Amino acid sequence: MRIFKFGGASVKDAAGIKNVYDVLQKVGFDDVLLVVSAMGKTTNALEVVVKDYFDKSASLQSSIQDVKKYHNQILLDLFEDDKNLVFKAVSDLFGELEHFLSHNKSPNYNFVYDQIVSFGELLSTTILSHYMNYRDLKTTWIDVRNYIKTDATYRDAEVDWEKTQKNISKIAKKKVLHITQGFLGSDDNGFTTTLGREGSDYTAAIFAYCLNAQSVTIWKDVPGVMNADPRYFENAILLNQISYREAIELAFYGASVIHPKTLQPLQKKEIPLYVKSFVEPLLPGTSVSKGADLEPYLPCFIVKKNQLLMSLSSIDFSFIMEENISEIFALLHEYKIKVNLIQNSAISFSVCIEDKFGNFQSLKNILSKKFKVAYNENVSLYTIRHFNEQAAQIVEENKVVVLKQISRETMQIVTKE
């Protein structure tokens, strides 16, 4: 089998759904399983529903209506006959959502989040499956929750590989197009769980691993993986080949290549992963597989904006030792602050951090009791894999460099614009 994953951008409207059909006509659909994300920004819209539900907001019904209108417009654009069974199928799903909202007794935010947000993928795959059948491309719709079993860690569930393998092995390899949902699973009680960051890519890897698939293809609106983000760097170059190890390294430093969680099961069975364009599906794209680390071999640039550079020094000029560093990291973990770079000397310790949840001021107040705290806000962290002098010059041009760190393969530079 081949596993294809289509993300939200590829199915954001009727034209996107029609394009998925066209892509399949060009690249073939025998023994293919499609893993599909929620349409467009549906997950964000359903997060508003979750918020309004917990806030007991008067706008809850309006939030639900926004999601309904969006999907109903896509239905009207796709199907000439409003008597098509898809209209009832979609209406039934919204009925299930409203039933949950009116009958739920759980105060657990993460549990409720998963039960509600999961409707995005259920809706997108239902619409896509009906459209394919409408165009005489026969499909089998699969509820992924019957196949991927997890623990009950809602919003970041751990896969039970033994149960999942047993379930997925039952999928017949036949000349029919299978369509299922990304991002979702279920626990032992049958409640919906979600797989966390990059969950749909991970779903594709889980199916590939359990089915010993030929390959996984992730379809995007770009020609493949570039050596730099075109938004920040001119003349970004397509990478033809990346090894599993190199892809994990790039992801670790923040490149939006493929999440390591997705790569690990593929690497175990040496299943190649392709990143291709759903706009030009016959182009080769990028292969992440066993082989050369990088082809072409050239510097890869990763940039993280809106970082914060914090330097701690001891108040009495004593050394900052392991016990101090251990305490600092425990606090960074407690306040959910991500560390992207570390540098220390005898009496100072610097970290480039990401304050995603707005907890820095609280952390600073705690640290100030033991350390002198200095910091720069809104700095940028540039990472150059396979750096050279020219690559460093590109990054440093017209910027103030406040910290630089070099290892064998990697240079990291913190700058102020």
C-alpha cells in the first residue's frame, strides 16, 4: 500500500477537494490509503467552540453555526443534487457534536477538547469520501478510532502499538481507495483522543508501519522541502533527498520538515517518505529515506522569530554549578518555556527561550530571588546546518549578533534586527 496524507490547506474548499480527485487520477489510487486533516482552519474554529463551551458564552451557538456554514458551502459547491446522502451524513455529525455539548458532564478540558475538535477530521473525510464516490471513484471510509488505540492522555495520546497493529492488520489490501482521519485515535473506553503536534503526519506513519507500506507521501502547497524558508531567505533551493537522521536534526532545530515522532516508525522499517506538491503532483518533490544525508549538500537555514535571550549570573559571583542549572531547568519546565539554545560560563548561564504561554514574567520573578536576570526580547535565533562562512554572512548582514555558538555541523546565531 501507499499512504497519502492531505493536510487542511489541500482540502480547504471545493476546489481543493476537486484537486485531490485530480491528483489521484494523475498518480494512481490502487492500494492507496488517504489520511486527511480537517478542512482549512476548522480546527481553530472548533477550538473557539471549546472555549465558548467552557466560558458558558452566549456565542456558543454562533460558533457552531460558523463551522456548519463553512462545510455546508463546500457541500453546495461540490454536489449539484442537495438530496445526495452526504448532506444527511454531515447533518448527523453536527447532531452528534450538539448532543455531546448538551450531555457532557466531564469538567476535563483536554477530554472535552478531543471530543469536539475531532469532528473536523470526521467532517472532511466524510465529504471527501462522498465526493470521490460521486465522481465514480469508489472509496471505503474508515473510522480511524476503531484502528489506532491509545492511552487516555487527551490532546497528546500515546499509541498502544500492539492493539493498533492488530487492528490495522485487518485492513484488506485491495483495489479500493481507503479514506481515514488524521490526528485521531481512541482509548480503551472508546473515547476520542488526539495525537498532538503534527498528528496527521504521525497517523500516516502509523498506518505505513503497521501495513508495511511501500511509501508515505505528504501532499503540500510547496514543491518539497527547501533549504530555507522562502519568507525569510531569497533563492531557497529544493532538497531532493534527506536522510532520516538529518530530517530529525532539522526538525529538532525548528525546521517545519517532518516531526521526529512521524519519522521514527518509518525509519524502523526504512519506509521512504515523500513531500510533494498537490499543485504539481508529477514533480519528484523531496525524499526522506535511507541514503545520502542531504542532496544537494548545502547549508540549511532555520529561523525562529520572537525569541527571548535570558542571562543569569550569580549575585555573589560564585560559580553556577550543576545544582543551579538543574534548578533553572526544573523551573523552565514548570513554566512551560522551551529552551532552544544554552551557553554557560563560570558565573553566567544564558538561554534562548520561547515563551509560548506567556509565563516569562512569573519565571523571572522567581529567578530574581537567586540570580541577577538580564534579558533581550524579540530576538531571532538562526540555525545553520552544514554552515560555511558565506552562510554565516547571509544571516549576520545588517543585524546585531548578541550570541554565537558553533559545533561540528551546526552554527546558531542570536540576533537583534
